[in-house]
Amino acid sequence: MTKSRIAAVDVGNDSVKAIFGELERELNIPNIIARDTEDRPVIGIEDLDSKDPLDGIHIRVHSPSLKENNMIYRVGNLATKSINATELDPGSSKSEEDQTLIMLFATLALDAVNSDFPRNKNVIDASYILGTGLPLREVKEGKDAGYRSKLLGSVHQVEFLVTPKYQGMKVNIKFDEVKVYPEGFAAFINLVMDNSLKIINKDLIDKRILIQDIGGLSTDIAVIKNRNVDDDKAQGFNLGVSESLEQIREEIRKKHGVELDSRRDVVEIITKKNDRNHIMVKGSRTSVHDITDRILLDLAKKQYRLLRNVWAKNSQTEICYFVGGGSIILKEYIKNINNSLDGYNIDFFEDEKESIWMMANAYYKLIKDFIRKTEKQNAVKDKAPVKS
């Protein structure tokens, strides 16, 4: 019997963040795919295996859960160079998109080829216990059950085509267990527990708090009382940063004639340490502050309105934590709005990596806790006397 491996995977709109095993491997892959042909052209094919596999993910994906099965894709960094690259659209449901599954399977396959799974020539049989999540809105609509059933009970295959180091390898992926968590609850777990599931924030654990998780496609506001998420009051909104990033990208193209490959390029421009909000136009350093400030300030006002409306219905809230990749982009704008209004008690994570990896870290803690409890229950059953 194949021993299952732990996988905690956050399929975020911007990128997939994944943690494997006993914290020995992390993967971060841009959430971009592009349909492709089997023999993609490669300059210097003989040097293919000297390159980084993450820069050349070229795969065929077979799964009964896909609407379009057995298709070939460029994934991640390689897909950004394609004119037909696709990112998840605003308003789409993460649980219902083929792209979510393709990114998940590709990420697991990249882990499997470097793990101790059974192999028969070029075929690897990989088994995972998966912790992942969906936006609160989708969980409240009951879509987590359908998403989970797509993964369980089937074998999903990733075949590496023209991919450095892994060309010709096939990975059969099956799931022994899948736990799908609401993203707001996961953020709370990450705030109060360490990787050993010990309480690390005793001051926070009994407070009434809000957690506003700003993602690419959606925003979740979790309402925490008595150490639990209040499911009735927690809310999910179809408002993320993707649409604004796309708007910035389009205005830069129109005004400066500069074509950015993806929304990730826009994020880099507005978050980089040096020359923030500047691009190169015909070799000259050029400010795009006027575009980014106007669009992001407008989005920050909308996010602040969500906070105000939820706080009004939860008046005894003590603090709101802003988390997620979108909160990093909007942090200064939201802070300025809040300060100008003598507003609420809010906080952001200064450690950008911690904020970006918050969901993956939370899923890891939750799936570890699930395994620990399951093993404990099984041990009790094994010790129980057999009735004659």
C-alpha cells in the first residue's frame, strides 16, 4: 500500500502556494495556463535538462473531473510568454474552473517526481492527504462538497512533455483524504496556532475579531467569536484585486504602449522595493503613479466600505486583521483612508511572505490536526476489547 503524503495547497488567484510532507518542500507557481501542442519548440533542446523545471512546465492532464480532458498546457512562468495565456476571471467560482484543478494537479506532480513514491519505469503512483480551501462564499453555497468529490475516488494523471528534467514522466495522483476549509476560518487558525498546533497568540484567541482576506477574485470577512467563525455573520464578496490589476495593465498599454505579460507584472510594478510604480518606456524610466493611485484608491474605498458594513453588524469587534495578497497591494491606501476618518482598530502583516503564505500555512496546520485526531481515534479503536 502506498503511504500517503501530506499536501497543503492554496490555489490563489495570483499563484499556487503549496507545502508538502513534514515541511520539507514548498512550491510557488504563478496561476497562469495556456493551451499548447505536444511538441513545443525549444531553442537548445539538448540543454533542456540544465534548466529549472518551474520555468518550463509543459504537461498533458488527464482527469475525469475536467470539463476539457486530456489537454496539453503550458503552466506558470512558461505560460506567461503565451499570447493565449489565461488567468482566473473576476466573478468565476474557483471550485468550478478547470484551471483550479490543472494548477493543483501540476503542483502535486512536481512534488511527486521528487518524492519517495513507487515507480514503474517512468510512471509514478502518488497518494496524498490534501488540505485546501475555497472562498467563504463558495463554501456557504455548498460548493466545497462538489469540489471534494471531484478529487476523491478518481485517478488524475499528469504527463510531463517538454519539461526540464521530467520529460516523459507520468504521475498518477490519487487522494486518500481531502479536507476543504473556508478561507476565513483558515486565516484565524494561522493567527493563533503554530505548526505544532500550540496556541501562540493567547491575547487574540478570546477576542472578537474580523479577518478581511483580500484575494484576486474575492474578499472574505470572517467574524470570530468564542474561538469560532460565526458562519451566519461571516460574508464573502465578489470583489478582489484582479479586475483593478487588469484595468491598470490596460491603461498602461493605452497610455504608454507597453504590453505587460500578466497581472503578476502589474503586481511587481506596484510592490517592488525600488522604482515602485515606474516602468521602462523605450528605455526611459517612466512613472505610472497617476494610473495606479487612482485605480487602487478606488478599490481601497470599496474594501473599506465592506469593512464598515460588516463592523456595523458586529459592533463589539475589537480589531480587524487584513490578510492575503490583495491586502499587501492596498495596505497604504486603506491605512490612509482609516487614518483620515479616525477609523477602526485595524492591522496588517508587515511580513509580506507571512501574509501571502497564510492560507497554505493554515491548511497545513489544519490537515496535520485532522491526521493527528484520526490516528488518535484509530488507536482507541485498536485498544477496544473485542466483543464475543
